[in-house]
Amino acid sequence: MEIDKEQLKAFLHLQGEQWNTGDHDGFMAAYRAVAPNGFHMEFPVGGPVQSGWQVLEDLWSNYQGKMEVSYPVVAIADNGEFAVIEKVDVAIDGDTHSHHGVHAYVLSDGELLVRYFNESPEPNADAQVTKAFLLHQYDRWNESDRDGFFAAYESFTGDRFDVEFPIGTPPNPGKPTLEHLWQGYQATTRLRHKLVLVTDSNEAAVWVGNEREVDGRPHVNNSIEFYSVRDDGLHIRYFHEGH
């Protein structure tokens, strides 16, 4: 089943509106239209994958009416995967409290898997090390510290890492890819991490604002980056707005 990017964007915003207005039937119908062959959910990432439409029904029963949602960033790849930043507004004692989360969607053969990234309130040791590495390498990039930037990767993972960009293409060797990105973008682009979530399964999702000047004016292109630390090394996947 082929769905183009504009249809996916329309689906995301429609189901958000239906959630906020309490349109249960429309919400379920929107998901069934996108994924006629089945729904799967990994919540939180690292936990077991739950399957079946009752899973989505339970999500509605447990959370609808307690929060409103919107999607300030949507990044869609060409292979049926897309990533979003979800803004959640919760009313508490008359005040609105907001936070953001990251969702990763995989649409394949009419089946949809949604992965919800949450950070543990008490992250384990591996997750803490991964988060420290991520924050450090962004700092080294922004400080134009090339040696420090590559030393961070060397210390964390050696040469055992790869980068998938664009999404859906074969992963590229990590260090040459970062060398290419450094040469092409470091002098003109600052990386402002807006949200860093590291799960206890040692996967991370990061919302980054890529800041640069275009025709003398400030411009921000958002990316949603995913990092997975496994026995065979570090795997990085970059979703960008407009790609």
C-alpha cells in the first residue's frame, strides 16, 4: 500500500485533532485507513511490542481527555518511516503544563508500528553514559572543536558505528560520514539539542534544531536523530524535515 508524504502528514494532524476533540470513531478509522493490516505499539521503547487494535483502544481509554496533543515537527522518509515531535498539554489545577516526546513510526505492507520514546526517571548507568556522550559531542561541534568531537566518538564506540542518512538507504561507515558532515556543515551550522531522551534499553531520540543563516536571515531545519547502542556498536539514523 503506497501512501505519499502529504497523506502521512494529513493523517498525523487529523488523528491529533480527533484525539483532542474526542472523536473516537474518526480516530480509529484514521488509523485503520493507514494500516489496514494491523497496528503495533512499543511503549515504552525497549519494552515488548503489543499488537492488535485493542492496544490502540486501550491507549484511548487510558489517556484521551487527560491531554491535548500537537505535532510541531514531522520528518518523513521515502521508505514508509516517519518521526514526529509530539507536544503534550496537560491541565493541572487550572494551569497548562507542557512537555514533548518523540514517536517513531514504521509503515510497511499496510501494518503500522509506533514506538514511543520515554526516558526513565532513574536512568540506568548505560543510559547515563550514552546521554553524556550525546551532549558532549554536540558541545564539541558547536565549539568548533574537531579533535574533541571525534575523540568523543572514539572514546564511546571506537570505529564501530555507522550512519543511515537518508533513511532507508544502506548505512554508511561512521567516521567518514561524520568527516563529510563536519567539512560540509560545521562552519555554518549550530546544533541546538531541544530534547534528549535515552531509554533504559540504550536507545536515544534527539530533537535537534540545525541553525544557520540563509540569505542573511536565521533559519532552523529540525532533525530527529536516533541512536542505538548494541553489541556490534553504535547505529545512528537521521530524519530531517524536508527529506
